[in-house]
Amino acid sequence: MFTMKPRAVFAVSATRGVCLVAMMWYAAAAAAEDLGALSGYLPSAHAATAMPAPASLAGAPGLQCLALNVYHEARGESEQGQAAIAIVTLNRVASRRFPDTLCEVVWQSGQFSWTQDGRSDRPRDRAAWTRALGIVARVLRSRSGDFSALRRRLGDATHYHAHFVRPRWSRRLSRIERIGDHIFYRL
């Protein structure tokens, strides 16, 4: 499902500030055994957030963008619901149909409503932010444990929406399942 592909990494801070550029062979984060495996490939500066990330995520702007997406899209969800959001976001990075980095996927225009709602993007709830960071770390390490069954169920899902809306695009995609408040689809 995930492949190695050469690409430039353009990591955009959570405050939409300076772009950081580095060349690397980018393995989709889901294939990484641990966060340390990625830390050597990512730029050393990190995305700005209201609360510092644990040391394992410091220096990894893409991983902080992923955690911000989990936080804003699903902070009230179960661990499975939050992990599903992370998996779909990672699937988009692995897909040729979407941008090449986590931050580019998260900040792509029109994709995630929290990036365009005019409110601050900084996490305000320390417990929910810490939980989102922990779930992201576990998703990245879960090739055979934690969320591996969820990863198999979702497969190559690249889309989701809240259960109480019905976007026009949902009619064209194959529904996979509902997890918590979100319905997941594949192309």
C-alpha cells in the first residue's frame, strides 16, 4: 500500500508561515517502525503550536500537521475514530492524487474545514492535544499492533465526512464503514 518515492518536502508551519525545504526519500509514515526513523529525514525546525510536542515529534513539522488534523477533526472521538482520521490523512500522502507531504495534504484548500474556519488553529485543550499526539505516534508505529486491524479495514481510504452531512462527492465513492462520527470512503 505504501511506497518509497523521491520528493521534495515542503513543510508548512501550523501558522501558515515559512516553508521549510529538504530533499529526502520519503517513506509514508505508516511504514516507519518508529518516529526516530523519520526524524533524520525531516527538517529540524518544527511547526508552531500552542503547546509543545513531545520530544519524539519535535523537529517533525509533517507529524505535527497530522496531529493538528486529528485534534481538530476528531478530538471528541474514540481512539479508533482519531486513528482513522490519521490513517486517511497518511493514505492521501501515499496517493498520487494528493499532495506529497503531510502538511500539504492537511492545508490543501477545501479539504478540511478547520483550516478555513477563521478561528485559531492552535490546540487549546491540553489533554486532547496530548492524546492526538499519542495516537499519531501509535498509528505511525502500528504495523502489527495497536491500529493494524483498523488500517486493514480502512485499506486505501482517502475520504471521510461527518455522519450528519452528505457531500456531493460521497455518491461517487465506495463507502467503507462508519467509525464514530465519520463515514469513510475509497475512490
